[in-house]
Amino acid sequence: MFSFLLLAVISEAKFQIGLLTSPFTSQTLKNQLASNLEAVLLQVETGLNLPEPIEIVWAEVDLLSETDESKWQIPSPFLDKGVIVFLDAAFSIRYSSFLADQALKNSYLHVVISRPINTLEDETTYPNTLYAETSFISQAEAILDLINHYSWSNIGIIQDKQINNAQMSSIFKSLVQSPIEVKDQIILDIDDTLEADSISYRLQSTTRDSGARVIVVMSLPSIAAQVLRAADQSVMGGVGFSWILNSDAMKHIGETLRDSNAGISTESYGVLKTGAIGLMATDAIHEMEEPLNTYLSVITLACQGFLSIENPSGTDLFKYILSNPESLTLDYELHFTKDGLKKSTYDLYNIVNFSEIKVGSWNPDTHMFQLSENFNIIWPGFTTDIPNDVIPIIQLGLLYPAHDNEGNELLIGEEIKNGFSLAIEEINADPSLLNGYQIQSIYTDTFLFPSLASANLRSLSSYNILGFVGPHSLELCDAYAAAENSYIDVKPMITYSASSTSLSSSNVYGSLLQIVQPDGLQAVALTLFIQLQGWKKIGVIYTNDEYGIGVYESFLANVGTLEVTISNLETKRVIDFSLDSSGNLSSTTKQSVIDVLGEIVRNQIKVIVYLGNPKVGPELAKVGYEKELHGSEYAWIGTMWLTDDVLVDIENNYKDHKDKIYGVINGAFGLDYRKAQGEKGLSFEASYKAKFDRDYSTLSMLTYDSVYTFASVISGMISRGDDYNSGKELTNSLRSADLTGASGKIKFSEGSNGRSAYGYNIINFQKDTLVNVLEYDPLNPNLFTSINNATILWGGGASSPPEDSWPYTYDCPFAQHMSSTSSKGLGIIISIGTFLFLTTLGLSFFSYRKWKQLDISQITSTVTRSWKDTLVQAQIAVEFFQFVAIAPTFSSLQIVIQAASNIFMLDVMKVASTSKGDYWILLATVCGLCYIWFLLVLLIMLNGEHWLKHVPFCKRMISILNSVFLPFYGNTFFLPALALLLDMFVCDHKAQGHDYVWRDCYTKCWEGKHNTYIVMSTIAIVCYEPIAAYSRPLWQQSRTGLNLKIQPFFLLLKTCMQILLIAIGKSLQSTSPLAHGIVFTILISTFTGLIYKLKPFNYHRCNLWEFSSILAVAYMSFLATLSYAGDPTNVGWFIALAIGWATIIGVSLFIQRKYMPNLLIPPGGSRSKKKIYDIISIKENKDLDESNIEKNSDYKAVDQSSMQAPNNEQEKIDVSIHDNENEAEEEDDEAKPI
């Protein structure tokens, strides 16, 4: 039995409406009705300006107690009041069916409210019954119309177990017709909503593999949020998938998505954040804001019917409402179909950054969608391209430098992008290349900023990218590899440009591959090129950046297998590479370039191998030119140091030095990547030209090959059923790639990230242009083949490579050709030579005035020869070799004659071929002897020897020095001593921008130790030369048993001639050998004539050999001068010299034998048996006393009393010597000074 409870009655009302609730009605709705219904009625009354108030008869039906449907009745208050309009909020399908039947029989208006029609329980429409809530039939139709709009056919359904969504799913499936097919359906219960991983697993294992690409979600918003999160996790939230949410799921979906995933970084969101679309009833938002909006609309329409129809029945009101009258007072008009179902319109929304953006609407009458023209839908994968549910889509990311770090567009970025897009276009156009799949590109500008790596990857993590092509450089690879390691599933990267050897380590870079050949392979190519030329001696230079070190280490490993010597020191090979704030080479780097090339110069290296950063190339060539490392004798080879970018750098930053740089690199060699290979390469070249109207670059070709490598490997994985979405599995498969690309064979070295070698082009810089001359192909047995029969040019335009060593030995820290005349140094030595000559000439004049009165008698009868006479005769031979030593260089005799000459010139170091540094020891020795000689002379002048003779040892030593050292060093060795001292001032040549000492080219002039030795030599010359030149006639005037005498005039003349010849030799011999030869020949010939005329000795045989020896020197000088016009090393010159000297010796011997008897006989008439120590002994010797000498001598000695007493300090030395003689006689006939 029913119990009726009248909850509210508004008396005296014409507009009576019944409201039915039951225990099945939610308490929330009851509370809303109790609180807000009166306001709703007032709004209707006011809006329609009703003459009478509306009466709501609210009855609570007890459906729990009375379950016998046959006993159900209309609530009695309704009957008592004559209510003909029932608002059914009882939430009972059976009771609603009962009321619908009663409405039909009794002409009531039955309105089912607060729930839609339930088709799952076979609820059907009745006449006089309206369903005021949104019907899931219309929403299912709208979703189907949306699918048809985009011509999708592969559908998946995900729903929860709510009755509304289950009903919608059922209706939707019943509406689907071919070709549309529901591939998969997932029904989630409350447990699934608690396990996001469970949803993800089910998506991967069923929906994704089923081929469903358009997923319809029918659930509560909270479940929908978890489903979209799972979609991102299962790689279904990207390109190629579509996600459609029903009206229930769309309620506050943006807020729900954001709040339910607050703990996850938003950069990792995909379709969770952007890309899904959904339907919402047009009034859905208003309904959510105004829960009793449907009551307002139904009551309004009923009251409008009461006003429009006089004494209407329920049937009249039903028909009136079905006519869908206009309701001006409603924000959203309520319309019904002919069957009494609510006629719903739907709006289409796109979720973008957690916000719902309206993008279109659905018309239930036309079943058509009208999309907004002002907004393009953003689909999963953040693309505006409509997903294709038939063709599966995979996404590849391109990491490339579209701009530099200042925002300037980069040409290389455009080239890389062109190669990438061309490959994708070709692959997508041919389904066979990727098993029917297609690639969608995702472009990311790196801005050449490594610090952007993490942010860029976070922004890309929601795109479900399978792998990346790029990035561009070592620094970027380091940054992106490190950023990727923070993700669980690390995606592979194939770099098209970063060739650093360090990137080849698979242990360090586990997900990185190099489609470009690693730098170490450049070293292999260079090593083989060196072997091809047959070079055994080279110099190596590299930079200490990552590129240079990598190539250098590989080069050492490879060149070690050959018999090749790297001649420059290990510590002198490296350039300290750095840039300043402007991006140019730092001063440290420039100085480092000077240092390493200085080592190349010091070692006289001809083959220079550069293994460094191309940025240093122009500076290296500039300094190389300044250091004269250019021309046909030099070869410059390197890695990729001759490029178009380098030429641009020269034009921009080295314009003033362009000619110098080109002077070095013309004829130089470098490496470049090979051009496109084979049919694939030709096809790529043609396609690139046709599409972009320009020639391809190496970067565009390698990027193109990177995409094809991904496609080839993924295609194979699809065929095998492998999981290509797994970064680890995809990386492992990429390592096994084996295909032919535009660049050639693509394989990766086992255990390495680097690509196997496919070769390089050898670049030859010719006439200011880069020319490909050779192709290095490691797969070709010949290794190097000519490109189009190109001509190869070497340094200086030579057609053949230079030898790796010089054909001569030149002991200097530079090559011989680098030495040139120094005008400054030449001027200095000429000035010094002139000064010495004039000084000597003046001293000789004054000395001659003193000694000209001496009359030397000729030896006309036999005399006993003393050991001192033998020394005078030997001096002729010694002076012959001394003159030969300063004569013009005669190459044919250089080894034999000059060796002997150098002995008599005290130049022992030349004979022994010792280090040039030994010259300084010899010089110091000569300076020391000059100082000792000067001190001894000074001691004699001051009579200091008389004091020292009281000491026995000193007495013996002073006697020996007086008798031997003073005259011998002051006379015989005047020429070599002075020549060695003057050598210190000979800086008439320069090399590498510095004057150098002629005798030791390792020493720079006018700095360091040279200054010290300059002071020593100057002091030695000042102390020695004036006294020695002035006093040369003195040494033979003592009564010492000397028979052979020389005219003082000739001695002084010889001194001046020696000084003149030395000065001329130091000035001209190294600068102009021909001029030196001419002048020397004229002077020595003149001197020869003077000897013939003067007959300076008092013995005819000495005059003969003095003349013959100097004549021989003049003859050799004449031949040497002539030889400069031809080949000085020709054996003919030696033969001519030998014949000439033999003639001179022969004639001289003939004259001597025929006309010049020997007047010097040994003591006792026989050959002397005395040893050398007898000659220099200071003991008493009666056989050689002065009386014996006087008895056998005919020359007229000038009486001591006849000589004028010295009247000035200049003559004091004579007095000292003669006084010494007298004292010596008084001391028991001791040995006397010469």
C-alpha cells in the first residue's frame, strides 16, 4: 500500500505540477530541491509574468515497502488536486514505466527528470512521457559522427562500469557499421583506477597491439585522467593516435588532469596535457553550475503550455512541448525529439595545456560537425596534422642548430633540416621502406647551447619520440647524452656531425652512434698517404683540444706501424688552443703556433703534418710563411684543415695576410668527406637538387642517411615483432645496422659507436682553389684512386712531391735557404775590418820608420842551420795553409785542403767536426792566450821578468815564454788569432728574423752570451792586435842564433795584407762568394808580385818558396772564382788545381836544384840528431854558443851602439828585450830571447 506525503502545497494556484521522489532519489538532489525549488518557481513566475503562483505537489513514493507493481497507484494528492503534470525524480525505471502507462491512459504529462532513459534495461519511450535528461543515444551518435567526419575506422573503447557509460558504449557499438570497426574494448573497475601501471600494461598488451588508433573514453573524469597518463606511458599518447572523451569524462577534465598528476613534471606530459578531444553537451557547463536547470526548463515549458492552451490536458501539454516552442526566459532552451527524448547539441573541445578549448559543435538534426576556423586542433604529439588511424606513425626528433647562441640563423642548420625532411618524405612516400609505417618529424633547435639540453629533452619527453638524429657537436652530444641518462628509457641518438674519437666509446655513450666517421679514421688516411709518398721523416703538429688530441693519438698508433720518424720533439708538437672573447685565436695560441713551427725550423723538417683544429690553420700558414716553410721543398698535409669555412675565415680575419697564407697552402693537402656514392648517392643528389634548388652538403647527406638507418632498423624490428618503442632494444638493433646509404656502406664498428670507415677525399689546394684530387677508399685494394684524372700540384707549383730530407747536411737550427744577408751585420763587420786595416796601416807606418834603417845581409855562403831557422822555413808552409784557409772556397778541395788549413788556423773544431758550441771554447782559449801574451809583453816592458827569475821554476818558464811563445804567437799565429777574434763580429747573415753568429748559427747576435764574448773579443783585439802588428819586425832582431831574416818592410806589408784579406773575407765570403773571389784574387796576385819584386828573405830558397806558395794560393783563388760560374763540385776543377800546383812545385824544385844551392847545413856538417826537447832546452850548450854562430855568419848585424836610444814609450819594448839579452849573457850564457 502506498503512503503519500505531501511536502509542499501552494494554495489557490492555477499551475499545479507534481514532483515524485523515492528512497532511490539521491539525498543530494532532495536537499537541492528543498533549498532551491522555491527560487526556481519564483524565477519562472517572474519570467513568464504568471497571473497566479505555481503549485508544486511533492510526493515521496515508498517503493521499498510496496514491491507489487500491480498495486502501484498515482499518489492521491495528485488525484485530489487534479495534477496533470508529473515530474518523475523517483529514479526507478519500473515506477517510471508505470507512470508512463498511467499518463497515456489518463492524459497526464509524465516527465522523467534527473536521469536519462535507460536502454540497457529496455526502457522505451511512451506517448505523453518526456525524458528531460541528456540521452546517451545522442552522445553515441555524436561520437560516431565525429569519427566519420575524420574518416577513422580503427576504434578502441575504454569505459568504466557506470551505468551511463556502459549504456553509451552499448549504443555506440550498435551504431558502428563497416568500415568502422571496434578493435578493442577495455572495461575498468575501481581497482584499475588505483593502479596506473595496470592501465598502461593493458593498453600496451591489448589496445596498442590490436591496431586501434582512435580511442574513445567513456568514464568519470578521474578515471579518464589516469587513462591519459597511461597512454603517455605506453607510447599511445603521441602521433598516430586520437583520444576522444565523452561528456562525463570532460566535466572539469583540465583541472582533474592537472591535479591528479601534480607530482609529475609537466614537461613529460603528452596527451595528458595536450591533444585529446571531447564532447560536452551545450548546456553541460550550465547544468554543472545550476543543478536544477532542467527543472527550471521543464516547469517553464509546462507553464507556457498552461498559458497557451485553455484547460489543457496532459496530452495537450505533451504535444505543445514536442513542438519545441521558443522560451525567451531560458538561457538554454530545452528541445525534444518526436519520441520525447531530450534533443541534445554537443560542442567539441580540444584539451590544450590542461584547458578545454571549444573547437566546433555538432548539430543533431544534420549529424554534422562545424569546426572553428580560428583554431586548429592540436592532436597527440603536439601536431596539427589529423591523425591517420590506418597508417601507424613513429616520431623521430632532429636536434640541429637552426640558430647560433645569439639567435642568428645558421646555414648548416638549414642544410641539416633539408636532409632530414627529404629522407622522411621519401620514406613516407614508399610504404615498403617502413612496413607501412610513416615517420613524423619533431624539430628542436639546440641554439648551440649545451645548457639547453635538459630543458629541450623535457619538452620532448611527451612526444613519444623513438630516437634522435643529432646533435651537432661534441659538447652538445655530451650534454644531451647526460640529460638522457636521467630517463628510464634512454632513446638512441645518431649524430651526423660530431666525429670526436671520444664519442666512439660505447661504455661511456651507451645510446649514441656516429653516422659520421670518427676523427681517428682521418689519421689512418693520412698515414697511408704518407706511406704512398715514401716519406720517412716528418714533423707533426696538433692542437690540445679534444679533436686534435683524438686524431694525434690515433695517428701515433698508425704511424708506429711504418718506418717513419717524427723529428720534432714530443713536447714541441702541441699547440695550446684557446679563443678569446671575440671568438678569435688567443695570444697564447698564436705564440704556441710560433713555438711549434720554430721547432719545425730547427729540425729542418720538410714534411709537415697538421692534426689540429681547422681554426688554427690560417694562423699556422701565416707564421709558416714568415718562417719560410713554403715552396717546392716543403709539403703541408693535414686532416680537415682546408675547408670552405677556413677560406672564409682567411677572407674575414686574415685579409692582410692572405697572399702569405696562400703562399703556404697552395700545394697543401687535406681531407674531406667523400661525396655521395653509388646509385643511392646519385638519387639523393638529384632529389636534393630538385627539391631545394641547391647542391647538397656533407651534413645534409649524413643527416639523410641517419633517417634511413633508423627506418631500416625499425622496419626489421617490426617484421620480427621486436619492441621498437624500447630505447635499449632499438639502440642494440641500430648497432647491427647494415645498409647502403647516400654516403656509402653504413655499418658500425663492433664494440664501438663509430661508423666503419668508408673513406675520404684528398683535397689539394691549387691556385687558390680547393680541388678533389684523390679518393681514399678502404674497401678498394688500391686505396687511393684519382678523381677525374685531376692534376696534383705540390708546393711552389711542383708536379712531384718533395723529398723528406735535404740533400746536404747543414748544421744550423734552420734550413740553408732561410739564411740571407743582413745589411746591419754586414755594415758592422765592414766597419770593424776597415778600422782594423787603417789602424794596422798606421801602426805599420810608424813601425817602418823605426826599422827601415836595418840592413839585412844576404846569405851567400854556407852557415850552420839553427832550429830557429827551421821554424822560419816551416812558417812559410804554415802561412801557405793560413792563406788557403781565408781564400775563396774551392769545393773540390774543401775536404782535404781545408782540413789541413784549418789546423794551422787554430780551427781544430772544424777538423774534428765537433759541435758548433765548441767554437766558444776555442774563442775563449784564443782570448786567454791574447791576454797572457799581452801580460808577458807588459811584464817585459816593466822589467818584471828580472824579479821572477829569482824563482827557479819561474826562471825556466819565463825563458821558454820569452824564447818561443812571444814571437811565435805574435808573428806566426797573428793571422789565425786575429781571424778567430774577428769571427765573433761576423753577423752578416740572418735567419728567422734574427742575425746569427757566422761561426755558430745556433747563437743570435747582439744578445745573451754573444754580448759577453763580444766584450772578451774586443778586449783581446785591443790588447793584442796593435802591439803584435807594430812589433812583428822586432822578434828577429835579437842575437839568438837566427840566420834567416825578413825585411821589416815586408813583415809590415804582410801584416797589412793579412788584415785586409781577413776584413774582406769576413765581409764578402758569405754574402757574395764571387765578389770575394775576384777581390781576393786581385789582392793576392798583387801580393805575389810584390814578393817577387821585394825578395823579402835574406836567403834565396826562402824567397823562392815564399813566392811559390803565395802564387799557388793566387792560382787556387783564381780557379775557385771561375768555378762559381759553373759546377763547383766538378772534378775538373780539382784536376786543374792539381796540375797547376804540381807545375808550380815542379818548377820551384827545378829552380832550387839548378840555381839555388843549399847554404844552410846542420851543425857538424851532418843531419842533426837533436830532439825537440833539445831545441827548447835552457841548459848550457857550448855547441850553439854565439861565437860559433858569428864564425859562420856573413850578414852584417847592426851594432847596438849605432841604434838610437828609445825616446818614447812606443819603443820601450825594444829596450826591454835588448836589456834582457845583456842580462842573459851575463848570467852564464843562458838561453836568450829571440
